[in-house]
Amino acid sequence: MTMTDDVTDLRREYLDAIKLIERLHRQFLEVVKTELDRIGVEDINNIQALILFNISDEELTVGELTNRGYYLGSNVSYNVRKMVENGYLVQERSTHDRRSIRVRLSDKGLDLCKEIDAMFERHAKALPGVPVEAGNLKTASTSYRDLERFWISLLNFGLRGV
């Protein structure tokens, strides 16, 4: 096998991985939406539910939420405003920096966070019944982190000489 074949194979695998990441993300959002429908929650969408889950018991600024970067294709400020309006988040000005607004889960938000956590627990318990092994998930996660570091290095430093 030549160097060109290796690069071609790597390119094909790289593009397949990117497509799979996108498809998995969309499917996962559908799973979350189905869970919200199952428990009768209609005043919050799947992305907002994941934002709540990721806030959990923390108190964060909108900037900190945005920097975490979990919210593909979403406007975090808009979603925070909607969750405040629907009673899932409490929004308060920082006592140290009056320009900064911090958010935390309300009781309603905490309740929904527990429901989402219960969904993840059910999923984890169901995984042994399908051909998904912890070691394979760990390997996949490691590969995704490697890709993340690669993309961050492209954004921060570019690929010199490429």
C-alpha cells in the first residue's frame, strides 16, 4: 500500500466519522424529544433540555454555557431567555459584576433534569442488551476527543504547511 492509498483511506474514514457524528447528534436529539413527549413536557425543546442537564446544580453565565459548546445549531441566549420565561431557569445579576447575568435551575428545571438523568440511567441499563461494549464506547470517546483537539488546533493555530 502506498502513502497515497493511506491518505485516501484516512480521508474516507475521516469523512465517514464526521457524517456519523452529525447523524448521531440528530438521532440523539430525537431521542431526547421523544422522552420529553413521553413525560408530557411541551414547553421546552430537546436542546433546551440538554442545556438544563448540562447546567445541573451549577450557576453559570450565558458566556460560560456558550463556551462549553454543546449546543450545535442553537442560540444559547435565546434558549436561556425561553427557559427563564417557562420557569426552568432562574436568572440573577452577579453580585460581583453587575454586568454579568448568572443562571441556575429552578425547582421545575431541577425536576426535568432528574427526568433526563433517569432517561440516561435507563439507557445505560439497556446497553448490555445490545452489541455496545463499554470498551468500544471508551475508544470512540477517545477518538472524538482526539478529533476535537485536532479541530481546536486548526482553529487556533492552523495547519502550517498544509
